[in-house]
Amino acid sequence: MPKESNKRIYYLDILRVIACLAIIMIHTSSRFVIKDFGSSNFYVGNFFDSIARIGVPIFIMISGSLMLDKNYKYTNKKLINHISKMIRFLIFWSILYSVIYNIFIPIFIKHEPLDIVKFIESIIDGHFHLWFIYMIIGLYLIVPLLRLWVKDENKKYVEYFIVISVILSFIMPEIILIGSYYNTLFEHINIALSNINLKYVEGYTTYFILGWYLNNYNIKNKKLLYILGIISIIITFGSTAILSISKETAIQMYDNLTINVFFQSIMIFVIIKDKYKNIEYTNKKIISNISKNSLGIYAIHPLIITIVNKILINVGLDIAIINIPICFILVFIISFIISYLASKIPLLKRVV
């Protein structure tokens, strides 16, 4: 950890564990929210998916709280090491998943010919969950620029950035998205908004900077924050259900850049920070081990979900209320064991 004391930060490790579990829950429940709209399976899947949408935002906020911290001993070499680690991770897992899904399964399971073009394309694209690594590399690249002004003495400017970003990246796009399903006027509003072209204050940079802000400052009106967080969870669940059922297609209000996911994520970050920030990190090996292996768990869990789900379906456990909890627990345990064992192997520990 990039504190001068070189000690792990307990509340951030707890948040990392929560984010890791949330990502697994999202990918465990997602298949139930893309079909059978209005069924019990859909509602159960929607519930679990809705409460777990904090995963990616919290991961980003953790990175921002550490890499933008004034005690972080920033050097070009350290930044290059961070980026090279992510690139190495991305290449390894993109190739591995491409080999599994474009060579092993087609040739040895389905007895199909090798499509070399598809194989190469899938390596470049990366498996669906590896988009996060591309994004985090992009954030790492602008760390030197952000550290120039994300400082205590510029608190008001940071707050201004967050406010502008929330309006342009979270509130307006969500209003336009929902409105466009009912009136074409919102499509024209979207064109006008895009012409403003304020890309600098849009996207995941907001969560990155917000992590630094929440780590260093306390939210004054926490009661209001908690109310907004709870309302946001209800909105995530309710709007997804209403839109998907009424339009008879998967319309999910789960995007990381929606205002509802934004407030859900802030609420959890603040709750964990307030409860655990002043607790010393002693004899908490379970949290520490899961946190240290979170990247490896993130890498391998989609493959484990595929395998576990196939087994559960074959034995008749395809009801969401049963399937999701069992699959979630098994996938987490198996993914953790694989990541932990891989971290003990000299070559593999560089990519987990």
C-alpha cells in the first residue's frame, strides 16, 4: 500500500473484498435479468444484481484514494510498474480466455475448425470482464496530471469538478436515456449535450478523484447520503423492472455511470470508512488474504461461473433464489483458492 508506513489500510481492504464479492454477484445473477421479464427468476436476479452494482465504482475509488494521496511516494518508475503489471495481466488472461473459448471448446468439444481471425480478435477485445483493465490503465496514465491539482489546497476546485462531472456524466445521460424510450425529443437533447464535448469531466475519472475526496474528507450530512443511497438501490431495482417488463427487452439501469449506482457506491464507501478507518490492522488474515487475491479472483471467476452453473443446471438447480446464492458461494471459494495457489507459483503470481 502506498502509505509511508507501508501498512495495509484496513477499511480499504474491506472495501476491496466487498467490491470483489459484488462483481461475482453481478456475473452470477446477470443471466436471470435478460429473459423471462416479470417472472420470479427475473425479480430475484434483478434484486441481487441491483444491490451488487457498487463493485466497479468502489474498486476505482480505492485506487484513487491511494494513488492520489499526498503520502503516496509517486515516481515515474512506480507508475510504469503499475501500468506494466496491468498490461501483463491483460495479455495473459486475454490469451487464456481466447484459447479456452476459441480453440479448446470449438476444436475439442464441438469439433469445429479453428477460426484464427476470431481467435486474434478475441485476444485484442479481451474477455467481457477485462474491459475494466483497459479502463484502469487509462486512469493510471493520467495520474501524473491529476496529482498536480488534486490536493488539499485545491479542495474547492475538486468539489467543482465532481459537481460538474456528476451533472454531465451521471444525471443528464440517465434522464436522456430513460426519456428516449418514450419521446424522441430526448435524442436531440443528447446531441446538444454531446456537442458540449466536456470529456475531461466525464467518465470514471470522477470515481477516481472521488475516492481521494472521500478518503480525506467527511460527508457532513450522512443521513441524507444514506437516504439517497437506499433510494438509489430501489431506483436501480425498480426502474430496471419497469422498463424491461414494459418494453419486453433487457433495459438495465445498472450502468456504473448512473446517478443511482453513484449514490449506492458512495454510501457503502462512507459506511465502511466511518466504521473501520480507525481500527488497526492486526490478526485479520482473512480480509488481508482475500484483498491481496482480489485481482486473481476477478480474473478467473467468469470461467468458474460457467463451470459451476453448468453443473447446477444439470442437477436441476436453475431457480434463481437457489442458484444464485449457491453459485455465488462456490465461485468465490473456488476462485479464491485458485488465485491463492497461483500467487505462490513464481511465474503465475505476476498475473494474479
